[in-house]
Amino acid sequence: MSSKVVRTRMAPSPTGDLHIGSLRTFLYSYAFAKKNNGQFLLRIEDTDQKRQVVGAADRLKQVMKDFGLSWDGEPVIQSERLGIYQKYIKELLDRNHAYYCFCPQERLDKIRNDAKVKKRIPKYDRHCLTLSPAEIAQNLKDGLPYVIRMKIPDKETVSFNDLIRGPITFNTADLDDQVLIKSNGIPTYHFAVVVDDHLMEISHIIRADEWISSTPKHILLYKYFGWTVPQIAHLTVLLDPSHPGKMSKRFGSVFAQQFLDEGYLPEAMLNFLMLLGWNPGTDREIFTLEEFVKEFSLEHLHKKAAIFDRKKLEYFNGLYIRKLNDDKLFSYFKKFLPQASDGQIKILIPILKDRIVKFGDLPATLKFLFEDIDYDSSLLLQRDSTKELVTEMLTKTKEVLSEFSDLQNKLTELIAKNSWNTGQYFMVLRVAICGATFTPPIVECLPALGIEGTIRKINIALAKLK
């Protein structure tokens, strides 16, 4: 490799939205590059035309920006580099490291099915490896469909030193003759990734552990071309404590944009992700992106899979919410409560900023402000309350609601004057106003509801008791 500059990359495939695990991978790659005064590059790996989703590449780039991660230079787009891949595949063909395969799909399916029956790893049987130059030329002249396969050497050892896991060794007898160029002339991931990482002068590859089994094929390609292999680190998976195995969209959000849509702050998300596979060697947990870059090192990456604890994420998000000033809080409240007036939001911010863990909870928490919640009248009769007592409580409450000034003292005096149980009274008021027993501080929220709205809800509760 001609340059000693540290270069890392993120190479998303625009086949869907950015997975939160990929965001963590990109965060570590970014931090390593910036820590070493290097470059963090972007490559869009759009060679899988069948699975490509329209607009996904733009969304991938935007969500990275939303999380505060920027890349150096212009993005590399694989679909714009097909001529480059053709040049390098010709080199492999000329050096006898790759070969044409004309086998129809039916034959390949039979090979795969036979292997499954025999409980063997499906591998191509190299039928086309023995074709003569004349046969190959005739097939090409006849326009037969083909792919180009990599010629894997027989029974060789391929080793590399994983920067996280240490030495890893493979035997080529366990490897398949990987397709490098598909029948449509487009390179597969395994070929394009090696060519591009070399041409982009990537010095360090940080990626998910699912690519470990592919690494020996990549190393062989580097060897065939006579190129220096980048240093490689494979990160552990993210586990979800709610079910066995990796995070799955069946059990909650897994895409980076989903977390933003649910009201998690990008700074809190990044801080949470920093610690899912890395630690600073101390008990410190709170890091800005700049502080993380300064502290980051590959040596402190974990070998054990990290648990994506959503409760811990909510803890981080709550901490970051409480760091926001009122202007920033106002913009988030406005975004997640578009039906609220500016006056209502200004009332609610000091009440809720120390209580919420994500902004996406606001609509459900404050639903009572914007609609009348239906509930069973039995909710009003908790803690041994009777219809007569609850009716008296609510009727007399209306009488002190001419204005909201000093409302807490007014209600305290009302309770004392009538010798009511304080907890019992506020449970009744909470249910009458919100239609639920667990609510934000009810007295403080009433000014956001207004006197007219408050009395209307009390009247609804009284009607339920008749």
C-alpha cells in the first residue's frame, strides 16, 4: 500500500435502512480514523441490483449526518465502476486465478440439494474448471450465460491476525469457488470489496463478525493481485436481552432512523453505542463524539458480544434530555406534539423534562390534553372510594377552579376542609382528567388543559358515575 495514512471506510448497501449495528461499526471506524488523523471514506455498495431499494442510499447518508458522522471526500459508487472491475477480473483470468462457469441454474441447484441431503457444505464441483480454451471460446461465441468464479487453491492454509480476536486460520478445502462476476456482468460483493478497498487505499477494515468466513477468500484475492492486505477487525454482534440471539426487527426497533423517530437523541444514541463493544478502561460512561475519538483504541474493543439493553439506552437518553436548554427542548416538544400550542409546550417543558426518557413517549403521556379518553367508571372508585364520595370530590373541585393560580394550595385546603384522604383524592382527579391511574403531575398539567377543558373532563367523569 503506497500510503501510510490511516484510512477506514463505511460501505453500506442500499438494500434498506441503516441497521443500528452498522451505525456502531461506522462509529468505531470513524473514531479510529480521526484518532489517527486519518480519513473516513464512504462507499455505496450497490451491486445487488435485485435487492436495491429506491432512495435507500440517500437515507443512509442523511441518517449518518443526523448522527453527526461525516465522511471525507466524495462517496465511491460501485455501480459507476463496472469498467474497473472488468479490468481486474481479466487479470485474474489471464493469471489462471479465475475461470468461466457456464453451468445452468438447474445444475447448481442439484449440486446444492445433493450436498444438503449428504449433510455437507454446498460447494461447486468445478465442472467448468476443466473446460479447454477452445470450449470456452465456443461457449462465449454462442452467447451462453456465464459467471466468473474464483479458483480456490487446494488444501492450503489461509491465516490472518484479527485485531480483536487474534490469529484465525482457514483451510481452503472448506472454501467454495466463489462467484466474482455475476451473469449480468456485475461484480459480487467479495470481488468488488477487495478491488475497492485496495484502490481506496483502505488501511484498516472494521466490520461485523458475519464476514469472518469470507475473509480467507478476500485474502486470497489480495495475494493473487500482489496487494497488501489491510488490517482487519471483526466486531462482535449485538444481542437483545428480550430474546435469544441477535437483535431482530421482530422484537423492536433495529434501524438507526427508527430510534430517532422514537425520540432518542442522536448524541445519546452514539454514547450508548460507544460502550457496546468498547470501554475506556475506566468507569467513565459519558462521552461526546470528540471525547470518544480522543479515547478510542482498538485494544479496548470487546471479544464478547454486547447486549443492547434498551433500559440502559433510556437512561442515557434521559441524561441527555436533561442537558438540553429550553429552546432545544421546545423544538423537540413541538416536533413530537404538533397539535400542542406554544403556550401549552412552555407549560409542559419544566414539568416533564426531568421525567421523560424519550420524546416519543410524549403523545401517549399527554393524550388527555387533546382528546377525551374513554375509561371504565370503576377506575374512579379505587382505594375504597364510593360513588357518593367521588361525586362530592369532583363537584367541589369544580367550585375552586375559577383560576389556576395557587391551585395546589386550594386543593390541599379543599382536602383538609372535607377530611378526604389525600392519595384517594388525587387518584380520583388523575383518572377524571387523564382516564388513567399513571399520569404526569396532574395539578401542574391542568393549566395546559385550561379551565374549560378541565371542567369538561370532570363533567364527563360525573356523568360516568350516574
